[in-house]
Amino acid sequence: MPAALTTLSDDERIFRDSVYEFADREIRPHVREMDEAAQMPRPLIDRLFELGVMGIEVPESAGGAGGTFFHAVLAVEAVSRVDPSIGVLVDVQNTLVINALLKWGSDELRQRCLPRLADRSVGAYALSEAGSGSDAFALTTRATQTSDGFLITGRKLWITNANEADLLIVFANLNPEAGYRGITAFVIERGTPGLTVGKKEDKLGIRASSTCELLFEDCRIPQQNVLGEVGKGYKVAIETLNEGRIGIGAQMVGLAQGALDHAIHYVRERKQFGKTIAEFQGVQFQIARAASDIEAARLLVYNAARLRETGQPFVTEAAMCKLFSSEVAERVASLAVNLYGGYGFVKDYPVEKLYRDAKIGQIYEGTTNLQLQTIAKHLLG
Ligand SMILES: Cc1cc2nc3c(=O)[nH]c(=O)nc-3n(C[C@H](O)[C@H](O)[C@H](O)COP(=O)(O)OP(=O)(O)OC[C@H]3O[C@@H](n4cnc5c(N)ncnc54)[C@H](O)[C@@H]3O)c2cc1C
């Protein structure tokens, strides 16, 4: 009989529990200060590398953890239960950057980049621009062919991890006349002349995660840094993001679980009318509904991840998991604020941050409307 979706192998369970224990012990004490400073301390990032969560799918022979896509999803969920900002760092590194390199990278590019990504280098994934978000293929960053490679010129916006990243996957159009068929993916190293990290955004939520502008001015890239084929960058982008959004689903499930953990703890302590507020049936029902929502979201996320892992169609399921879990995260974080009462509204308590953090789930890696579009297209053609 097939196992329940939430049944984990021993290996998966031990991995998830160890990541959560690490997050609880080493990330939790810094969450508020990182949020207020809008900074992620490098020593903490180094600890994530040591733990093996920055190179989950990188083969052991290349210094990685030799894990699976499902392990990556579990890690993002476990970290996000404590801090969704660190969750998105782990998510972009694994489900976008390493995932794209594993699938599309030449042998040379994989040998050059994967050991670094598993050991010390943060990655970033640069598709969006000021004028092209949902309409991602309207990007205007240009690549021009030279005798030994390419020159990249343009401006990217909203790039997660840009402040910390050593290796960037950047999408540029090599042949604008061909429309989206001119889009090509490149690997660009930090320190390449012509590449500047621009303005860092001052955000509502996931504030410790850096989101920056990237400027490219005649940035010279060697021929061998093309990721996948020339003119096939649109395929790299679509396919990677289809998978990556399962990671965002996991981030949102982790966030919702974290908010519910706090709420359960609080309602058992807080007394009004001479009893704990957990004793009021009205409160119990709200908690029960939130737990049911989270379980449903987790099932969608795990199902999409297992489908992807076993080579079955998963694009609609990935859109559904991201759509649903981001809404659940907002709802549960909002309930947690409500259950904390006035204390939920102030920064001395952890839930207002999760409420702010939840909002991004409905925006990045395809907005809610774009997920609905994907699902509707599957149903209606
Ligand atoms: C914190 C943060 C981190 C990010 N990290 C990255 C990153 O690492 N790499 C990267 O490349 N990008 C990143 N992004 C960009 C993100 O993916 C885009 O913001 C997102 O895709 C939406 O694009 P947009 O902001 O241009 O909004 P728009 O596309 O302008 O959308 C605005 C509104 O219009 C709606 N809309 C647009 N088109 C349609 C349509 N056809 N039908 C119905 N409704 C529609 C949208 O749903 C939305 O509600 C990040 C953004 C943020 C805020």
C-alpha cells in the first residue's frame, strides 16, 4: 500500500528534525535582531553551510549533502518555521540555483560551481526587472556576442540574496528580434567587472533576506558560462520556477506552522475571565481550523514535491500548493496576531513579524493571479 504523503523515510525525518533543531537553537535567538537590522549575519550563513543545507542536492562527490529535492523542501519548511527570511535563503540556493545548475549546467559549469555552492558561495537567481515581473519574458537586459563570450548590459530588480551572492544566474536577451526565444541564462560571478549590486529594498517582511537591484554594464562573460543552450533561457526560467514554487509552498507551510506553534503556546498561558483563553471553545475552534488548513497545505506541498521527484507531471499541483499555502500562511499568521491580542501587535512578541513575512508568499515566484492562471489553463485549455 502506498505510504501516506506525510510519512517520511527515516532519513528524511532525521534530516528534517536536525534542521529544525538547528533553527530552533541557532537561528531563533537572532530572529528579531536580524529583522530589525535587515541583516543576515555571515557567521549564521556559514553555519548553514556547515550543516549541509546550502548544498542539499549537490552530490557528495562535489562536497554536497547528496540529498533529494524533497529533502530541500523539508529543509525550507523546517527553517521557515523559525524564520522565513532564512527560509528563502535556503530555498533560492537549493530549489532555484543548484536545481538549475544540476539540470542545465554543462559538466564544466557543474564542476566549477557546485562544490562552491555547497561549501561557501551563496547563489541568486536574477530574472525580474522593473518592467517585467509577471510578464517575465519582456525582460530588457541584453546580451551581445563577442569573439570569446558575451557582454551583458541591463538592470535587474528584486533579486533575493543579491547582497550575499557569489554566483548569480542571470537571464538576458541575446536576440530581441526572436522575442522570448532570444532569452539566454548565464552564470555570472560576483566581482565580474561591470556588475554592481545596487539599492537594497526596505521591505515589509522577510527583512533579513536581502533584495537588491543588480546593474550590468558591459559585463564580460566567458562563452562557457551559458547555462543550458543559447536561446533556451526561457525554458530554464519556466522549468526552474515551476519547481522552485514548491519551495515557496514549503516556506509558507513552515511559516504557518511557526505562527500556530506560538499561538498554541500563548493561549495556554494567557488568562482572561479567570481561565486560560485555550479553555474557550471559540479559541479552540480557531486553532483547530488553522491546524487543518496547515495540514491541507502541507499535503499539497509534499504531493507536488513527490510528483516532481518521481518524474510525474506536477506543474498544476505546484501552482496549487503555492497558491493555497501562501493564503494559509497569511490567514494563520493573522489569527496568531488576533489570539495574542494587543501583544500580537507589538514587536516584543514574535507573531507580528510572521504576519508581515507571510505577504510575500502571494507575490514572488509568480503572484497568486499567475498561479490561478496556470491552474485555469490546465482545466480550461
Ligand atoms: C521580496 C522579493 C523577492 C524577490 N526575489 C526575486 C528573485 O530572487 N529573483 C527574481 O527574478 N525576482 C524576484 N522577485 C520578483 C517577483 O518575482 C515579482 O515581484 C513578481 O513576479 C511580480 O512581478 P511584479 O512585481 O512586476 O508585479 P506585476 O507583474 O506588475 O503584477 C502586479 C499585479 O498584477 C497582477 N497581474 C499581472 N499580470 C496579470 C495577468 N496576466 N492576469 C491577472 N493578473 C495579473 C499580478 O497578479 C499582481 O497582482 C522578488 C520580489 C520580491 C518582492
